[in-house]
Amino acid sequence: MAAGVGQDRYGRENVIMSDINKPTRQVLEDGPFLFADVLDFRGLKELVVNYEIDWLVHFSALLSAVGEQNVGLAMQVNIQGVHNVLEVLLAPTHPVTRPLTSPSRGRAPSTVCPKYTRS
């Protein structure tokens, strides 16, 4: 689980897990949990601002079997969800946006992402 790796590295109290489903007891015991829906732009923005979230790892998706049965929902989650996440992170209230696919060496962050403001 990706959250576990982040919790090990940054501390359980610093990694917030989220989902649209009720969390298991284990998830609740592992650290902070918030209900979050990538299709709810306002709710997502509130969470990022209110909890001063610096990094957002976006794994929202539908299993292929579910997506094949409900193509419209799959497209919403995969396209509108990504759009909402990027819009929240590009908002002036968020200090930095850096795509995970950016080069790790050889380029200054400001040339990869003009909104990068931290040294």
C-alpha cells in the first residue's frame, strides 16, 4: 500500500489516507483518514486548504470490470477526477505543483513547473 510507504518515511500523522468508501478498522488504526471524492472539486479543495496538504498522490480509479460496466463513471473518475486534482493543485492557494513524471535531475524545478515557488 502506497500510504504505508509514505507513513514509514514521513510519519503516520503526516500522511492522510482517503477514499469514498468506509475505511476498514486497519486503515483507521494506521493513521488519519478523510473521506474525499475526486469528482467533488469543492470538497477536494477544502481538504487541501484546510489540512494544508503539500503533496497529493492521486490513485483514484475504477477496477476495469467496474469501468467496463459503467463507462461513463470510469471516464468521469479518470478524466474529471484528474482535472479536479490538477485544478486544486494549480490554484493560487496551493504553493507548489510538481508532476510525478518530471525529471529528477538536470533541470531546475522552475523550468519544469513555472508555479514552483519553493527553494
